[in-house]
Amino acid sequence: MRSYLEFEKPIAELEAKIAELRQLADGGNTDITEDLERLEAKAAQQLQATYARLNAWQKTQVARHQDRPHFADYVAALIEDYVPLAGDRNFAEDSAITGGMGRFRGRAVMVIGHEKGRGIEGRVKHNFGMAKPEGYRKAIRLMRLADRFRLPVITLVDTAGAYPGVQAEERGQAEAIARAIDCCLDIRVPLVSAVVGEGGSGGAVALAAANRVVMFEHAIYSVISPEGCAAILWNDGSRAPDAAEALRLTADDLLKLKVVDEVVKEPVGGAHRNPAQAIAALGESLDRHLRDLVGQEPGALREARRRKFLEMGSSGL
């Protein structure tokens, strides 16, 4: 059963009516064919019109939709011969960040990303995609391994942020994130990152300090969640929609600010409506950027990556 967002209620009502008419048509009632076609056209038109004018808060809701593709879905569809690698070789295995080696379009790669999990049990197992220090240390280990064997790295970002619990702080959360960012900037192989859902705070940047950063049309990427920003600025979490607008966290805003390099179009109605189409579109984008980077000299790749992020802080943004 499809899950609808608050602003999709008119669409939900139309699609519920369409489902009723289809049942009648399947029962042999052919007199409603014209009404069914009219309603289907109206629903498609309304869906397209609604998603063409989403505001920042609505895009935030879409980016968080429970049915959007997850890391495991991208790996299953895009990566052949995938071999998962676990543990940070220091403390524990963190299921919020997963990764491993495989083949993408015939090329050996290392793929790393956040996994939020599905259902209550899956989300608890993966800690809702919020990694602890051992998750970032695992990502560092895998990036260093890729660097050693000259494997391009693909990262998929989808997290509300790093886990904010006391245990994570006791084990050096800030230090782990900082070292992950440093590792991203230091490796000498191509690094392409995709923000596929939420890109929250340092928990996202830790995997996204890349040569190329692409972002789904309805994904978000910001230094803090709208709710957190509203709580800090106005001591009122209900003003999250205002914060979302102020943060300029949408793909279009970030492309203009040159924080991301490409916006990947989603199916009409968001990636959750047609995951296969969304995954295929992302695959094309990743392949295009990797092909452009693979032939470059290792030193040049690292220097270009560092210069890219240094220029963001000196361009008056």
C-alpha cells in the first residue's frame, strides 16, 4: 500500500477512486472505462503539477519518504559481484554505514553508504542511518583500502546526521567525522558521491567530500536539519518549514551555490514512486562522472578535490 505525504492528500483521494473504478472494471463493468481514463489523466496531471512546485519543506518530506530506495537497493541494481566488508578493526561493526567491493558497469569499485533500514526491526538495526564513530572509521578503512588497490570510490549519502548519543561522543564522534572528511580529501583515486535522500550535517559531509557530488532532484543537503535549526534560532521546532526555506537545502539551491555538480531528475512523484527508474538515472550519472575522472592522474584528482572545497569557503557564499 502506497504511503502518502500530507501535501499529497488530493492525489491520494484521486488514486483511491481510480482503484475503486479499476475493481469495478475488472468485475466486468465496461461502462466506466471513460470515467477511469479521465480520472487517471487528472491524477497524473495533478501529480506532475504538485511536484513541479514543491517548497523546501515539502522536498524535505519527500527526501525522508520511507519508500525511497535505500543503499541495499542501489547495490542490488547497480553493483555486480558485491562483497560486503564489515567492522572498523578497532571497536565494532556499525550497520548505519555499510560498504564493500564490487563491479559497476564492468569497473571494480568500492561503494560505501548510509543504510536507514526498512521496517521497525531494520531501522533499529541500522540505527536509522545515523552512524557512530565506528561507522566513520569503517568508511575510512574502506577508502584507504580502495586507495591502496586503485579502486574508484562511490558513496551514497542518506542520513539525518551522525548519531548524537553520549556513547558516540565518548568514543570520539567529532574526531571520527573529521578524519573521514580528511580521508576523502586525501585519497588519490576518483571519488564520486551521491546525495540520494537526506544529507544531514557532518554525518553527510564525512562521505561527500568528493571530486563530484551529484544529488537527486528531491533530496536535501544541509548543515543541520530544519527542526534542529528552528529549535536553535527560534526555540520552536514547529518553525521547521521556515528553517527549511532559510537553509537553502534543495538541489536547485545547492547547484546554484556550486555545492553540488549535478541534479539527477527523479520520476514524477519522487523516487519512491518508481525506484527502478530513479536508480537507473543515478547509475547513468555516476557512470558519466566516473568515466570522466578515471583517466586523471592521482595527484591531480586529490588536488582538484581539495581545491573544490577550499573554493567554497572563499567565494563569498
